[in-house]
Amino acid sequence: MSDVDYAAAAAVLFEDQVSAVAWLSTVMNASNRVAIMSRYTVTGD
């Protein structure tokens, strides 16, 4: 997260909320990478 992005988020969120958003985006990115590497197939159900 760049300083500009952090400042924009900090302007509307509390510090613990900014941390939660950063943590969740990290976990989502990791989950997506695992899914890609394991060749997980997404179905249109």
C-alpha cells in the first residue's frame, strides 16, 4: 500500500479498520494464488 493509498484510507477509516483491510487483502491474494497453483476450477452453478 502506498503512502497516498494509506492516507486516503486513514481519512475515512479508523486505524484498526485500515489494518483489517490490509490484512484481508493479503489473505485474499494468498488464497487466490493457492487456487491458481492448484488449478481450482470455478463453475457457474
